Amino acid sequence: MNTEKLILVVNDDGVTAPGIRALVEAMHGLGRVVVVAPDKPQSGMGHAITIGSPLRLESTDIIPGVEAYQCSGTPVDCVKLAVDKILHRHPDLCVSGVNHGSNSSINVIYSGTMSAAVEASIEGIPAIGFSLLDYAFEADFSAAKHYARELAIKVLANGLPEKTLLNVNFPKLPLSEIKGMRVCRQAQAKWVEEFEERLDPRGKKYYWMTGRFQNEDAGIDTDEWALANNFVSVVPVQFDLTAHHAMSHINQLLS
Amino acid sequence: MNTEKLILVVNDDGVTAPGIRALVEAMHGLGRVVVVAPDKPQSGMGHAITIGSPLRLESTDIIPGVEAYQCSGTPVDCVKLAVDKILHRHPDLCVSGVNHGSNSSINVIYSGTMSAAVEASIEGIPAIGFSLLDYAFEADFSAAKHYARELAIKVLANGLPEKTLLNVNFPKLPLSEIKGMRVCRQAQAKWVEEFEERLDPRGKKYYWMTGRFQNEDAGIDTDEWALANNFVSVVPVQFDLTAHHAMSHINQLLS
């Protein structure tokens, strides 16, 4: 079975999250599935890596019938360790998620789920990150599973353009109410932070991050529009951050 | 003095790092300088934010004569907290660094220094990240200070294009040997990880991340080329990750 496809499944909510089980189920029969996920929630870790401390990696039977490992590091660490120490080759596909909560628009940059997929793509592995607009532990992943499987089959068969991965978000809807997939751009949006200040029992201040999501983009070609209109949003993502369009402007600034 | 400029200085090496002192010195006289930096090294934190635990923020007199705060969070947390709880308005400029070590090419995505600058840019603040190709604690920041000041003056006077920040790297050279600044694109490069496996005193495995930087880009318009040829590299950076050039390809894939 040298032709069997190899599929790496990662996430940021940790190996015990229902979302990763849903994704494993969605990959059933498409190839050899290996799970390498954080041993604790790692939401909001962005593209963090572990430099100053060592990592642990342990086999786990938490997902019945599936080869799975839990890692003490970040989502990006999971991908790096999986390739070097478990798979010993590049998988044919890396799928990340299904995240409990949205990773649309600007959230892509804070997301551990998406950063794991970005890391795979940097390493030349076709990669897709999946997120469901429902934070609930008991969220319904059935529509997500349907589309994740469809996308995985297409990407396993056709690959993805070089240095490009996919950021896929699912509206919180049953499959029958979803109108299909829509290729979009990332909406221009941001979080407006308002830290909540409290006093600890010793009278010293501490702060909780709270935020308000602010969509500044009325475009109908964005992921926010697609999700609000009952579509699955599919955003092609790149990891080269060069602002090529600004080169001449910056040359002028420096001259 | 309503016209006085407000400059936020952040980093990822922590408030005690020599690099941030160099940057504070470089900003001297350009406006009111406020430092908000992590209370411990936060290298490799990427765009991580702190969601599940509260943050501490404390005034510190570690940099004589400068209003400075240390924060228990990530570099991105520092920017968010600074704007909401210390400055109470958007600064006119956010400078991050000077990082001890390169943040050229793909390193931009792992870098806490650059992620702090990216966060400022997301919030609409003109931002520049600075890094010196020298990890040493006693590194010579004099050339970095010279160019950081020159760039800060230009950006304070002229701003930056919308949603664009600068990633500036300095070669490890005295000022007299640097040929000037060069606007470049990020070189296509990656890290090839080789985790070192060890056994702890109880006989259980653990792993240290080690890596080899692999530049796959022979272009003479890249930051790697500029740095190798004694230039300061200036890369315009964007935070919209949409791979616009791949839209039609992905539409075809899904059809």
C-alpha cells in the first residue's frame, strides 16, 4: 500500500476536543490518519513556537482506533514534531481543527488552528484549517464533516497552488441550510480591546482581555459576508507577508 | 504641547534587554516615549495573545528617565494593553525591538518582535520592527540606533501606507561598513527542524527544537541578499493573508 495517502490531523483546542474527533471522522477511509495535537487548549497561540523549553510527545488512545499523540507544545510545534519524529516524511495533507469558534477575517492571524495549517504549508504540505462558528463543547459538527471531507478529497486529488493554504469557516447551521462553499477574501476587520481591570485578594490590579469584533468591510466578496449569508467561506491564505504593492511607496519614503 | 508625538516602544526579549534600551535611546527627543514590554523573554511567541488567564501590568524604573511598564503577557498583549490602559489613545508610532537576532524572511511569522508591530498596524498605528543579526547580550546597537532614528523621523513625518508596516533588519556591522538601506521583499526560506531527542532522569523522552535555516531564494531583491551584502533590509509587511492571486485557481478546484 505504498500509494496510501498520509493525512496529519492537528488542532489548537487540544486532543480531547470534539472538533478534532469530527475531523478525524471526516477523513475516514481517505488514507492513513495520524493525529498530533496539543495536550491542553492552545487557542490564540498564533504562530508561537517553543524555543526555551523542551517538548513532550506521548502516544494516546483517546481517539479509538486512531494513531494519536499529544504534545506539550503549541499547534505549530505539533506540526514540526509530527513531521520530524512521527511521520518521518511529509504527509499528503494536513488538516487542522475543526476549531470551536470562528477564524474568519483577522482572526486568522491569532489562531493556533490556522497557524498549524500555515506551518504545514511553509513546509510544503497541502493544508486546510477548519473552524465552526460555535464555541459550544456540544456543537454540531455534521455539516463541517461533510464539507471537510469534500475539500480533503479535492485537495488530495489536485493539490493546492504553491505556498497557498485554505482557511475554511462553517456557519452554525445544519447541512440542509448551508448554501454551499464560497471562495472569498479575508474581510477587513479588527478586534477593539477593552481590558477589564480587577483587584486580586491582595489589592493588586490584574486585567482580563475582552474585545469587540469590528467588521469594517461591506464587501460581498468577503468571508464575513459569506458566513452571514449561510455559505461556507473558503479563503486562500499565503504566508509571505511582503506588501509588494507598497514597495515603490516605501522606496520613495526612504529616498 | 498638544503637538508632541507619542511613541510606543515594545519588544519580545523583555524590558531588561539591551536592545529595547538602544531603541529608547534612538527615539530620544522625537516625542513622548512610553515603553510597554514583556516581563520575561517572549521570543518565538508569534502573534500569540493571552485569552485564558489574566494579565499583570506594572510600572518599572528599569530604564532611567523613561516611563516604562512590564507586562506578564505576550508582545501582542503589550500593544493591546498599552493602547487601552496606558496611552488611552493611538500613539503616532510604535517601534518594536531592537530584537537580539534576525527576523528576516520567514522569521517574521514566528517573531514576537514583528507580531507586536503587526498588532499595532492592525490597530491603525504606523509601526516598525527592528532586529539586529547578533544574538549576543553585549551586541553593538550603534548602527541600529542610527537607522532606527532616521526611519522613525521619516515615518513620524510622512506616515506609512494603510495596513502596511516595516520589518527592518540590521547586519552585524559597524555603521561605517553598512552601505545604506534597501527596500526588499521577504526571501523565500524556511526552517528545517531536527528535534534532538533526550531522556530525562526518569527515562522518559523529551525533545529540544533545533533547526537549520534554509534559504531557497537566489533573488537579489530579497532581505537575505541585502543583509549578506551589508545593507539594512527594509521589508514592507502586510497582515491581510488573503492569497488574492490564488482565487481563480481555488474557484476552479471547488467547481
